[in-house]
Amino acid sequence: MSIREDHNRFREIVKGKVKEDLRKYVSQGEMIGKREDEFVKIPLPRIDIPNFRYGPKQQGGVGQGEGQPGQDVGDPGEGGQGQAGEAPGEHLVEVEMSMDELADILGEKLELPLIQPKGAKNIDSLKTKFTGLAPVGPEGLRHFKSSYKRALKRMVGSGTYNSEDPLVLPIRRDMQYKSFKKVQQPQTQAVVIYMMDVSGSMGEEQKEIVRLESFWINTWLRKHYKGLETRFIIHDASAKEVDEDTFFRTSESGGTLISSAYKLCQEIIQTDYPTNEWNIYPFHFSDGDNWSGEDTRLCVKMLQEFFLPNCNVFSYGQVESKYGSGQFLKDLQKEFGEDERLTLSQIENRDKILDSIKDFLGKGK
């Protein structure tokens, strides 16, 4: 078995392990702080591929130790000193995975449908993807190393190879060529606009839930939209645009006017993202407290008249807080019912993050 086959088998084992324990990685965020461009480092229990291990030299062979023929070797349980521990040993290894691999694992685990981009100006371009080796092909794609190795094996096997005159002459059947196929490369443009309530009732735990969920939402959307853009809005009684780091670290206090965030979000879309050219994904996270019923009615009107007609889908996630009433989610459920253009999700705790991602991304819009 070649090193490449061993490596591929190891990669499949790693992907299977991450998929099996995905709920743990989603809720604990062990990998989010270890991002490097398009890759993340994932801490996994050490995975050992079976192999032979030899003892030190000159220590004697089989039957050369102390003792006489026929002597009892003793109880296999003997020999340990001290008491057994209760905790498992910590044998961790960091494995690097691409964001595309993580997106594949997420999609398989949650059975997510492929996203259908919207917009008349979306373009698909053909991209060449090399898929392996083939015995025929254009000379420009001849794979020299593989062809040489096949020729060398043939000559050694037939006894025609001369080590004193190591001349290797490939024949036609030795030749190997890169094989390829044309795949559709989406050129669609997309933006995700995250809005988060940072009023006094949204604590650090609530913001951490939003951080974890947004990482996985971005991971999935980037699989479908290369060069995905993200914008961030925080609000209490007023709203402002911030960078990603500020978005997850800001602590505010005071009342909540959700419409302030919706107004700023609408302004950003109208200024920077023509709705006939961009796939637009607004996500709003809150604990459901709003200043007044009048402001909620204004939010409903904005959803009806602007967001739902112009966005791929508008998503609202309600993070449970002991200080929040949760009324906003109830109002949206009552007003919009089963409207496919609006996705609602209740996030009670970290363990519900994976279910919430399924709520948001399970429609394939």
C-alpha cells in the first residue's frame, strides 16, 4: 500500500471522527481559535495506525530470558504498582482540515441540501479539475514521474534493466497522462449580515453561542460562494456597524430597539449590494426583548416590504436568556406563520446550536 493510500485512509478516519463528534466541536468551539486562512487545526484523540514495534537490540530473543522450561509465567494481571486512575489519558493530536472539508462534514451530518443561488446575473464558469491518471491523453499532460516508474518496473520485471547502464526507455503502454474533468465553478456573489442584540440581557454565554453558530454558518455558505462577504451590526437602543472582533466582544447595557438594526441593515444593502446581483443573508440574534409593541410592528413592516422580497432568506435566532422575555419570536411566528422566506430558530443552549444550524440552512436557499 502506498504512502498516498495510507494518507487518504488516515484522512477518511479523521473526517469520520470529526463527523461522529461534531456536536461536541460545535458546542465547545475547540477549533475556532485555530483558524489560518482556509484551514483550521482540530484537536483529536491520537489515532494510531497499527504497526510493528521492535524492542531494543541485544536484549535476547524468544525463550532467552530467566526461568526454566515448563515454569509458570505467572498471572497476566501481575506487575503493576499503585492504584488505577479514574481519568482518561490526554493523548491529543492537532489535525489540519480545510474549510471545504468541514463544510462537507457539516452537510453530511445535517443532510443539508445544496444552496440554490438567486439572481439573474449569477454566472457559472467552467473550471478544469485534475482527477487522476489515465493511459491516454495529450502529450502536454503526460505525467513523467508515473510513466518513468511504470517503465522501470516493467524493465526490472522482465530482466532488461542494467544497473551499470541505467537507461530506462518507456514504451507506449508505460505512459500515464493527467486526467481531468470540467466542473461548474459558481461565480455568484453573496453577503452575510450578522445583527446581534448586545443589551444588558445578552450575557457572555449568549454571545458565545452566536459566535459558534456564525462560524459554522459561514463555513457552509463559503462552500457555495467563493469570496463570501460578511458585515456585522450590534444594537441595543441604537445600532452601529463594527468589525468581527468588536461584534463578539462588545458589552453594552440598556434597552432594545430592534428596528434600529433593521434600518441600518437595509441601508447597507441598498448602498453596497444591489439585490438583483447579490445573494443576501441577514441573520439576527437576540433574546427576544424589544422596547415596545410599536417597534415590533415596525420590524414586521420592514420584513414584509423590504427584507423578505429582496433577500435569499431572513434568519432570526432567539438565544435563551434568564433576563429575556422571548416575545419577539412569538410575534414573528404569529405574523408570518410558515413563510418560507423567514427562518426562525430557538437556541436554548450550546447543545442546540447544531439543531439551529439545521433550521437555518436546511431549506437550501
